[in-house]
Amino acid sequence: MVHPTRPRRVVTRLVDGDICAYDLDTDRRGVLSPVVVCRPAAGDEVVSPAVATDLRHAYYTTLDAVVCVTPDGTAVWRWEFQPRSDQRYGHHPCCVLSADGLVVWVYRPDVMAGRDRPDQWAALDAATGALIAQADLETAGHGGLQLLHPESDHVLLNVGEGQDGSVVYRASTTGNRMDLFRYPWIDRCLIGLSPDGRHFLTVDHEQLDAAVHTFPEGDVTFVLTVDAFGHDPDSVYTEWSGGYLDRDTVVVTLLGETEDAQEWFRHYRVDARSGQVRGTFDARTDDPCGIQLLGDGTWLTTDASGHPVRWSDG
């Protein structure tokens, strides 16, 4: 039974071109079955999807728009990125729906799309598509990762700029104003938020280490270099993957090669408070980035059909 004061927890996957939503409060383990399957509007190619917790609407980005549809693919509203881009690759707009379902947050990599304007971060009214607030970003990103803070209306955005690094922002809205804060790094990639919202995990853009920071300040609590896991930092790297298994446990991923040039990876458990390495973690996946940690001791991988598989710790 879903608690009446807490929104349903929903995750989405694109499967065969459709937007599938899965209820995390119903399915605890195993291959998850979608509770609703939403079709995009005719002719749309989905880049980044989200589904409302009441399952009545889906939201998604294409390369040139944000769209709200009903499950049968009927468009409710469309917010176009103008002008349309003639660049097919290198820019991946993304969206995320606020926990209360009222706001769609959208990252627009407009520079790489060839538009004569800076990258944009926008907040839209989920019911109408009307613009609530918007801010120019000092980035030229290819794509972004947006994470909702679990205890406030803040959103974190990581903008990946390829070889130029990575930039992390924090924002919320006040009326029609976006309150935007840029963290003072260009070399850290946002990986995950703790379940209580008090900390977040980053990985060095050059893959040299992982660090835990306080939220919202960004102060470093501890840093873990590769040698902390018993590996040679000249040949082993920290992957841009992992996150919070639960409030007390961070998962960090390392990459390396054997003597005969075969790649390997390994996930490790780390105490989220002390930074002490607790040992390896079997994520049940052959993809170093193919894990989505849910913060409650469970995590998702993906099966061959594209549907998520939920695993439980212990």
C-alpha cells in the first residue's frame, strides 16, 4: 500500500520506442512490469522521458522540444526549442518531473545544438507547458543529469562538456525567478544524492577519485583515490557510476585492464560517513554503468528486453 502522504515512486525506461513506467512501491524484486506504457506523439523520437506519479501523463524531450502526452500519445502541450537544430548528434536535452508533479525541469544544450544562445535550464508548468523560470548557463554541454533533492524543492544539474569537463548547478524557483547556484568546479561529475539529502557523490572528470560533499554547500567530506581500494592509480580508474545504496553506504566503481588488455570493472561498498572501504559489491550486471541505486538497499539493472530488474541487498 502506498502511503497517502508520499508520492508514488516511479521510474521510466524507453522500451521499443515506448515510455514505460514502473511503480517502485509495488514491485520489490525481480523483473519489473510497467504499470503504464505511454506512446510518444506521432513522429517524435524520445531522448529523455518522465512519467507523472498519477500515471496520467508522460513528459519527454526530443532534440527540439519538450512534450506532454497522455498514455495513448495524444499531445497535451509542446514547448519548442527555437530555432530547430540541424545538428543530429552531440546534444541531448533532458527533463525531470518535480516530486509534487507540478514542474518539469528541462536542460537544453543549445550551444551544441547550433543555436545562437547559451545553454538553458528551464522550469515549466507541468499542466500547461508555460514557462515558470529560465536561466542562461555558462556551459557548452552535450547532455545533463538532473537529480531531485529528496527533502526540498532544489534540483541538481550536472552538465557534461566532453573533454572540457563537467559543471554542477543547483536551483529552485521563487515565483517566476530561478535561484541558480554554480558549484566552483569544472572537474567533478555528479553521480548521486544521499537518501536524506544531506550529501552527494561526485567523481573526478579525469577519473582519479570519488568524493562525498555536504549539501547544499558542496564542502568535501572525504575523497577516495584508487589506491584506497588497493589498486594502482596508474592503471585503474574511477568510473562515472555508482551512488547511494542506502543512507550509510556509497557504491564506487573502478575500471581497469588485465595484463592481456581485457577490461574489467568492480563495484565497492564504502561507508558513507567515514569513507572506509567495506569490500566489493555484486551489482549483478556486466555493465559498469548499468546500475541505478535507489537509496533504500535496492537497485536496478536492465534485462535483455530493456525492462528494469530490481535487486535487494542482503
